[in-house]
Amino acid sequence: MEKHKYTGKTKEEAIKKAQEELQELEENLFIKEIAETKGGLFKSKKIEIEVIEKREIVKEIKDYILKLLKNIGLNANIEVQNKQEIPKYTIYSDNDALLIGRNGKNLKALTTIVKEYIANKIGEPYKFTIDINDYQEKREQSLIHLAKKTAREVAATKVDVKLDSMNSYERRIIHNALANSKKVYTKSEGEEPNRCVVIKSKEE
């Protein structure tokens, strides 16, 4: 993964130099301002930026995931897609259940490791998602179904229901699924890692 440095009187000027040399659109570049030299009596102000082509970051992440999996003895293929301009890495391995872990615990740990690795490499967080054989997508649909089914029960009985403990990503899915409900509302309760969503009936 190659890092390029450019300077200009303004950040925009430095970015323009990067685009011209790398023959890339700005949206395809990861740009980080790394230094600013203030102008003096005989010197003009300068901005220095560091630029990495996003396709190289995407490849770096893929290669690192494959390396981690190889180190634990797993053979895998990775499919990379851009989902709303955020790279999504879908892993297909010879032991998906092991990679996912109970309630997605191992998948979450893998994602954390890779996010820390790439943040250290480029100097700041980079948005991407990792999935195992579409587990996250299926899990999301399952949670939405659970939210709507439970909401119908709460609306009918007027009895609050506390769901099983979930991570922040899963709780957000439940909250979003019922955000526009006229009959129920949701609230997170408890402390991590046992924080959960409670579905409550709205007052008549």
C-alpha cells in the first residue's frame, strides 16, 4: 500500500496535484492533512497531505483478512462489494460456524482486529464491514422480524417485553425497525455486555 505526499498553498491545490499525478478522481482517494507550515516574511503558507488510493486500502484489508484466516488454518474466499460506498467483505470459508461464533462473537472480534490494523496503517479509522456467508444480512432480517412480531404482541397485550442482550449494532436494528410505530416504542436498558432492548406499549 503506497502512500504519496503532496504540498500546496492550500489543501485544494495539494489535492489537485495528487489527482493529476495519480490520474484519479478525488472520491477515489483517501486524503489526510499531515502538516501545515505557516508563512513568514519571505515564505508562503504550505499544506502537506498524505494520499492513498482507496483501491489499495481495499486490497490491503482483503489481504490482511486472508492472512489472519490462513494463520488459524482456514481456507477462504473473499468477495468485495461497495455498499453505499462502504466496502463490504463477505468471507466464504470451510468453517463458517467457527468464524461467526456464538451470536456473531468471533465475527465481531475479527472485525475489531482488522479495523485496528488498518487504522494503524493509515493513521485514522476507515469504514468497512465484514460478513461471513451473508450471516449479518440474514441476522438483520431475523432481528427485524423479531422486532415486528414482538411489537404486535406488546400492542395487543400492553405488556412490555425485554429482548435478549444484544450488541449496539443489533440494538440499533431493533430501534430502527420500530422507530415509526404508532403503538410501541423501544428503549435500551442495562449495562454492557448485557444491555438489551425493551419494547414498550405507548400510552393510549
